[in-house]
Amino acid sequence: DIVMTQSPDSLAVSLGERATINCKSSQSVLNGSNNKNYLAWYQQKSGQPPKLLIYWASTRESGVPDRFSGSGSGTDFTLTISSLQAEDVAIYYCQQFYNTPITFGQGTRLEIK
Amino acid sequence: QVQLVESGGGVVQPGGSLRLSCVASGFTFNYYGMHWVRQAPGKGLEWVAVISFDGSKKNYADSVKGRFTISRDKSSNTLYLQMNSLRGEDTAVYYCAKDEFPNCGGDCYWPFDNWGQGTLVTVSS
């Protein structure tokens, strides 16, 4: 199984400041045949289902604000929120969909400082 | 717009059974792979099972293999999860989720672009 490890577990950032969440996979999720990283990021607000933010490590889902961006390749990935808004308070999960079992990181709780 | 509506959750004793349903609308159901994902109270996300767009391929998490069965009915646009031999550690909110892109599930995988609101399963005596 591919183990996904996020850091930090929780993060407090001031409004308007940058938030950075890291995700490391225990093996590469880069598909050599299409050069795509099978890595997604989800946002889960309290009492709601998860929402897809980013896939292929850096492709923003339709309708997601451009303050959200993803980067990385192979085994190391980053989700960045360039200017934190109050509505961004949530738990963020990375996910690999390279193979089964599909696995998620343990989550990073993002709060306002 | 895409809608996924789960039902069938409830309280069940250890060793019991439950069948969850997820009614899909707003997209061509039989073009997309579908998943079940669960979340224990206060915990993270755990993928449970996937079924391919045509129902021919299925995969399961080891924690549920042999006890849970995923299926789909294209005539009613419904995804199912039959859960047998339930244990306390199966207590969770169960979400159904749709593949972002068509024609996969089972041996190729996509991110999950739509999720239902979830249905709570509680296994307790």
C-alpha cells in the first residue's frame, strides 16, 4: 500500500498570509506513460463531505479559487493557499489514486491565527 | 447538476448486515466509476471500494474484503454497498463518490469530483 504522510498535522495562519501543507508518498505516484502525478488534494469543512481542489498534483478543479495551487512530483507534494481567507478554515487531505488501495493522508487542520 | 444521495445507514449490532444505497443524478451514471469512502467519527478518510463504470471490475480495501460487496444498477442509477459481518470499527459516515473522468474504475483510477452528503453507520450492541 502507498502510505501518504502529511505535515504539519495542524496549522494556524493569519488572514491574508500564505499557508503551505506538505504531503509525502511512500512510493512514486508519477505515471511514466503519461507523465502525470496521480495525486489530488481535498478540502473538508466541518459537517460537509470533502471537495476536490487539485488533481494531477497541480491542476485546479473548475471553480476553485486561484489562491489554491499545487506543486511537486514523484513522492513530494505541496498545497499552497497564497492568501488565506476565513472560508478556507478546513481539514485538507492529499490522496493518491495511482493504484488501489486508494489512500489518503491523515489530514491537516488549518485554522486562523 | 450532479447529485449523489446516500441512504440506508443506521444502528446495527456486531455481526449484523446493512445495505447502503447511493442514488445518482445529473450525469450519465453508467459512464463513470464509483467509490465508497468512509470516515470514522473524528477521524480521516478511508477508501472502501470501487466499481468500474460498467460494473465488470471491483476492488476493496483489505479491511472490508470478504465482508462488503459493491454493486451498481444502471436502470435505477444506484450504487450499493452490501455490508455483512459488521464490526465496531466499521462505525463511520459512508460517502459515495464519483470519478472525475469516465470509463475507469477497477484497473485505472481518477480523482473524486463529486461526493454525497454521507450516511452514518453505527455498529453497537
